[in-house]
Amino acid sequence: MVYFAIGRHAMQPESKTAEMPHAIRDAARQLYADAFLIRCFEERLLKLFSEGKLFGTVHTCIGQEFTGIAVARHLLAGDLIFTNHRCHGHYLARTGDVEGLMAEIMGRSTGICGGRGGSQHICSAGVYSNGVQGGTVPVAAGLALAQKMAGRGNVVVVFIGDGTLGEGVVYETLNVAARWNLPMAVVLENNGYSQSTQTAETTAGDILKRAEAFGIAAWHASTWDPAHLIDTMECVIGHAREQCRPAFVRVDTYRLAAHSKGDDERPAGELDQYRSMDPLNRFSASEPEEAAVLRHSAESRVSRAVELALPAEFTQIEPESAVSAGRSWQRTEIQGSELVARRIHAALREQMSQDSRALILGEDIEAPYGGAFKITRDLSDSFPGRVCNTPLSEAALVGLGTGLAMAGMRPICEIMFGDFLTLAADQIINHAAKFQWAYNGQVSVPMVIRTPMGGRRGYGPTHSQSIEKHFLGVPGLNVVAIHHRYDPYLLYRDLFAVIDQPTLVIENKALYGERVSHETIGGFWCEHTGGAFPATRIRSSAVPEITIVCYGGMLPEAEKAADRLFEEHEIVAEIICPTQICPLDVEPILESVRTTRRLLLVEEGQVFCGFGSEVAAAVHEGCPELRLLVRRQGAARHPLPASKPAELASLPGADSIVRDCVEMVRNG
Amino acid sequence: MAETIALSIPRETVNDETGRILSWKVPSGSLVEKDELVCEVETSKVVLEIHAPAAGRLRYSAAVGEELPIGADICYIVGADENDVEPVVDAAIPESVAPAAARLSAAARRAAAQYGIDVSSFPAGTLVRRSDVLRKAGGPLADRDAGVPVRWADLPRRKLLESRILRAGQAASIQSSVTSTCRAGRLLARMQKLGLATAGLQPIVIFETGRLLKQYEELNAIHQQGRIGQYQQINIGWALDGGYGLVVPVIERADERDIHEIAAIMQQQLEAYLEQALSPAQLRGGTFTVTDLSSYGASFFQPLIAEGQSAILGIGGGPPWPGDEVLTLTLAFDHQLSEGKRAARFLQDLAARLEEHGALASPADETEPHCMVCQRDRKTLQEHKLILLRSEVPPGLVCSLCVAGW
């Protein structure tokens, strides 16, 4: 199609250097020098791979070098790049850091990410990359938004491929970038293949028209005319910078090596054709001595980098430190008895007013609507420009949050219903949660994602779930659940003060209408441990016979159950309700279980591989010498029905908790 | 946020120390207007109406039927928000109780009502089960729970006090007893002769007991943690139950008084008792007790040692053999201080002395010289090889036994 047409109409190579004016000749020489450096680096990687000195695989950009070079020509200090798995050329063009990148790819602790990120996950000097296609784009948009808010005229360039056009999040981001006027340049390297599949097979319509459909200015160039490519990039980046608008450029190119080492099914004839069109090869053919000098210089540099890397030690892994919170219990005293929703709102308001880096993104959160559950109420009136309705795109909004957080802001992302977290799963798990560790601590993502889970309202299968368990155990992601016996205001306040990792805050729809109060059931009182994310204990003066562990929205049901257990069955229960559910400090639970020897774990989500399973295992590991009676309770093993009585019967509640406790106490 | 307002039991009369919640007029958790009637409280004289001092949401802190001290909180009014929604009242959730009160399970509440256990007697803030209530109720009756209808009433304070004294006495001692019989002969006739008919036998018994206790000291003592505390006085109490309850007036220094004196003191105490004017001082300080049921047909009985004492003498009427007055003397004693043989010897000596008194009741003795203290005549004294002496102060005849003191 269009692609091959361009191929056949490749631009003529530069005229012989001897005939060029000095400045241009120097510029051209520099251009080829840069290109050779990248190519030699990549070729050396392939060789190292064959020698068994590299781990994983490498996605070389041989044949595509000029794209990165053209972009780098127009970047200023403070401009950022977010690239992908084929990032070496982009990185080297921008930073020239051969040594750091080589050490990184060779898995050494001297690498730019300490060997943790490797070839695909780099971070240094304002260049980032990640290995999942598409998801990089909203993160780049977040960085761009931060640039815009900083007002220093910087831009963010994000590199995607033709194959990336299959991922929806790209379009979600183009939409919001255009709507919000973000200074982001999207550089699409169209090399005709998505791994092994030809673009033509998988991509409908026109590439540039996609951008234009969002009102984004779009350009078209190729790597076979580097001069034109450079000029085009000037327009593209200039547009983004000066207009503070997104820009899009399609760069036709061809990779001369495999997608990743060792997988190439393309016909040899095709490869030969593009090899002959390749500007570097043509330069080598027309200026062999010059080329040889440049090549030699590049190869020496690369070799030196390899020699530097070889003796360096491999990446070391630090042993994990155990999670532990305060051990002492203090009586919970809460002034007044306001609604949970009000306390959350108060905390958000306080944070917005105290920290100018804070901002809130979400769907329908602006006044007067104020959010589906009215949590954000009037905040957009009080803090104009910092409480923003996003389009319906959980992935884009969380990605924006990630980029903002990386740039030093304190974003709070509201996901309207916890069920919709799935739409942001890639952003949360593969991007936000990974950057700090993968980039060896060079960035942090102090982003809060808050969302209401839970049923009991008859909203049906996709609006009633408690699916937080699917986000438990993701390294780099904290998960916290609020409840009404510890002031959510305090929890949020302390979270904002200490946050250093993406934190998922699970709220509960039914809990929004509960009163925050320390007044619990008769004869019992509330205590909590120390620290920012305490565990709550509801206990009496009597010796407990069974421990009930729950979190969030299950606490009112557990309380009702404990009330009835004593009233009707004279069984004394003790409720342990942590706020931080991952990572989890089991010690408060162990303390209780050592007395009661009976443990009932209650969650509103699915029991299989759920929170209860984790606690049960951790408790056994924590006190292996005790003989314990353990049971779990959770939602029925089918989606939640919309018919409310059926829904209630599908969820654990006071009845089911009382039943299990009575059985456990009577029989064991 | 508006403050929380607490409503409490008001003081309306000088006499009342408590008030009882008679009824709630609105459910706990509901919104109330200013001046709305929320509760009725019963005092000894009137039923008080409690009105809300301000609008707000009412939360109980006491239940119907609870008796609370003056000033105790009965409910709270908390500030209500405009957007407040009336909470759905779950019928299964009981009304909230004052934070300080104990919480009883349903079964415990039923047991408390059944056995009349005061709920406020349980420590504040604790959980109380039926077994806790039964433990407090105590005894086989509570455990049986036979379902027989019962009508409950409070015991008089006096009875509770008496129980307390007896309980303390029982708890402190290891009780044993010995019974002897005594052929009293015509002891009653003797008392008549002395002009002490109305006093019964007790003055003589007390008189002799008082003097014997100087010999049997351990019966006039108290045991405590392996030590014997010897009372330095002999104060004998005598049980008196004349229609105004059982009391034990005390005759101080009974060993130093003669029979007439003792009888006079007893008469005075009886009169005071009948006027219900016995002072606490007259009931205090006893070191030994004598209790007489012989005139009520009791053959013999088991008296209970009182708190602070280690022995008690019970006088019974003996088997009803006509023609001979027989008394049974039962000495209950603390085995930590004495033992059976001693008790028996005491009773033997006492019986002997009483028999002597009886023997003195022959009509021929009117002008026979006799000891003014023990009333033994010359003949009896001679039999016992005692001397009758003339005393200047007080003037009269006194035998050598009484000079010695016993």
C-alpha cells in the first residue's frame, strides 16, 4: 500500500560530502556518527547475545536509527522521552550514554537501572521506557500535563510503533491529550511489521487520519531522507512546544534485524531491498573511508563499554524486610459522628488546600455533580483547574496520574466503581507499580487511586463487586481499605503525608452512609494500633472465644454478628479489622488467635485465593505450633445478581457470620 | 458539630437517691424536637416527665426498668445534620445501654429477672452471661431452675445485717458443739424467790457463765490467722426476739456483776427493745452470746457463733419429762481455739452450778445466810467447803468463791 510506495520512492542519498559546505558537512558527519554509534551498539548486542553474554532478548533498532536522532536534535533541557521496547536508539541519541546502557543490558549493577530494567525498561536523564505497548502513552501524557502545569515550555515525546495502533489506550490518550491541550509529540515508527505480522494485515484505515480524527496535527516522514525527517521533527516538536498541543508524526522506516533476536520470518528479498535503501549502508557505500572512520570510532566506544561492563557485578537483590506496624493498642476516640463520605471529603479538601501539588482526576467529579457518590462534591469550585473531569477512560486517567506522580505531583485518581478498576489494570500493575523498583529507585509514583467496592444496593453483576483481591500482592502497590471505626480523615491525612508508592484505597458504597464513631456494640469498645495504617480491634473485657477478621465494608456486618453472638449465644468474639490489607501485618491477628484458637475470615469478594486465604496461610506460618480452627467466608461463586434479596443471600453478612461462629465454638 | 447533650435523672425530692426509667416515648436513634417528651422517670413520690432541651438525635443510655442514681445519664441528644436520614432500626439490635453499665446477654437478662439479681451489681463495662447471673444468685435453687412460680420480695435490712454477721462468724471459725443436760430442779422457783421471775433463767445462766469464762478463757476469745485474741472483758450478749426482730443486747463485764444487776440490765434492755429504742452501743462489743429457746419448747438446738466471737451457749428445754426440770445446754465453739473435752467440762461446771442454784430454792432458806452474789446458802457452801464472809463494802455476806471472782 502506501508503505511500499514510499519505500520505492525513497529519497536520493546525500551528495558526496566533498561537495558540501563545511557546516553542512559537519552536520552530516555528526548525523552519521550518531547513527553509526547506535548501529554499532545494536550490532554488538546481537553478537553478545550469540556469545551468551546477554540475558533475555534485545529489540534492536537497526535501520531505524535516524528517528531517535531527528527527535533528539530538537529537544531542550527538561524535555522528556517515553519510549518502548525498541528504545536503545532513542536513548543513545538523546543521552549518548553507551556505557550505562550497555551495563544495564548486560545485567550489571552499574547499569542505568542497576540491571533491574534491562533492555526494555530504562530510565535515565529524562528518557523512560516500558515493555508493554500502548500503556506508555497515557503515562507520557501525564508527564506532559505536569510539564504544562510547570509552565516552562517543555514537551514529552512518546514513541510508538505501527502495531501499537491496535491498543485502545492509545486512542484514549490521544482524545484526552487533544482535549486538554497537552504538549506531547507522538512519534509512530512504522516499520511495516508488528513483530511477525504485517501492518497491512492488522491495521484498518489510515494512520494519520487517526490522529487527525482527534484534531491533532499530523506529519509524515521517513528515515530514508534524514534531512527531511529532521526538518519534520522540528515542526512536530515545535508545534507541541509552542502551541502547547499534541502533535503526531508517522515515520516510515524498516528494521533490518529481527523483532527480537532470532525471530525473523521476513522474506530475504525484502530484507535485501531495504538494506540497499538504508542511508547508513548507502553512506558506507558512497563514502567508505569516512564511514569506516566513523564506524571504527563507534565500535571502539561500544567495545570499551562492554569491557567496562564485563567485570562489574551483577544486580544484587536486597532481602525483604518484614512488615510490622505498632504493637501497642490504644483506645479509639473519635470526635462527633459524621458520615464516612463527609470524612473522606474533608480529607481531600484538606489535602488540596495544604499541598499545591495535589490534584484530583476522575469521571464526573466536578461540581455540581461532585462524583457518583458525591465525595468530591464542591472541590472543583474551591480548587479550580485541579479537580478535573476526565473522559470515560480509566486507563488514561490512571496513566495520567502515573505520569503526574513521576513528575512530582500528588495525583488522586477516582475510579467511579471498583468494578471498573479492571479497565486500568495494565496501568496499575504494569506501569505505576513497577516504575520505582524497575528504575532502581530513580522515580517514585506517589499516586492515590480511590474507588468504592461492594454490593448490597442491587446494582447487579458489574457494579457491585469487591474485586480488590485481584490487586493484592502486586509488588509496588499498597492497598488500603477504610472503615467507619477509624476516622478515614486520619487515614487519608497520614497517607498523603507518607505516600511513596501507588496506593489503592478501597472505599465501600454501603459504608459511605455509615457514621464514623468509636461507639460500637454494647459491652465492646474500639482500639487501634499505632502507625499510619492501623488495625482496629473491637473487643470486650471478657476473654474472646473466636477471632473475626474482616476489612472495609464487612465491618458493620461483623459488628452486628458479634452483637448477636453475645446477645443470643453468649459467645464473645473479637474483631480484628486492618486498614492496610497489602502488605499485611498479621501480628494483631496472631495476638488474638493465640487466645481464641478460632479464626473466621470474612470478605465480600471471592474466597478463592482471596484475602482470607492469605491471612489463613500467614497465620499458620506465624504460629505453627498452635492448633487452629480456621474458616473463610466470601461471596457466592457466581456474579452478584441484581435482585437485591438474592444479592444479599449471595454475600456474607451478620447471619452467615453468626452461623459459622456458633458452629466453630460449639464444635471446636 | 453541635455538642452532645446528656439528660440525667433529676433530683426532685430530698429523700430519693435513685430514679427508675418507667418508659421511653420515642425510639432510640430518632430525631426529637426541642421540648418534646422523651422519657418518664419514677421516683418515690412522683413520675417525672423528661423533655428534650434541644432538637437533635436521641440515643438511649438506659433501659426501661433500670434504677439509676440521681444525676446518672439516661440519654444523649446529638446534633443532627440537615441531610440526616432516619436510620433503619433493626429490631434485632437491642437498645443501647449506658456505656458504663454491664451488658447482659438475653439469657442473662431473663435469669436476672427470674432470680431478682440487680443488673447494676455487675461491674461496669463487662459482659455478663447467664452463668454469671446464676453464680451471683448462688445455691441449689438457682441451679435447679425448675420453673416453679416464685414471688420475690426484698428481705428486711435487719435480716440482711444479721446474715452478714452470721456469715462472717461461720466463715471465720471451725464449728463444733457439745450438748449437756442439766437438772435444773426448781431453778424457776428460785428465780421467783429472788424476785426475778420475769427474767427467766438467763440472769443466772449469764451470771455463772460470766464467771466460768474466767476459767475457760478460750471461749471468750477470737481466732485470727493462727493467733488467739483474748478479750480483756467478758461482755455477754443475750438473744432477744420479742416481736421487733432478733437482737443481741450486750451485758458488759458480766463477770463483775451479780445476778440482780444482770437481771436489772436485762430488764432495762428489754424495755428499750420494746420501745425500739435500743442504741447501737447496747448491741456492740459482745464477746460471748447466750441464747435461750427453752420457753418455746425447743429441746435443744444448734446456735450459730456470731462474728467476732468464738463460742455461743444455747439453752433448750430438754426432753419433756414431767416432774423434773431439765435443761439442755449446747455450747457451739470454734475448734481452732478449743476442743470437745473442754467444752464438755465447761458445760459440766455450768450445769453443776445451775443445779446448786436450783437446790437453793427450798422454802426453808428464806432467812438462811447466803452469799449476796451467788445466793448460795450456808449449807451449800459448807458442802463445797467454801467460807461465808462478811463484807463491809458493799455490806453483806459473800462466799469465798465470789470473793475470788468466780
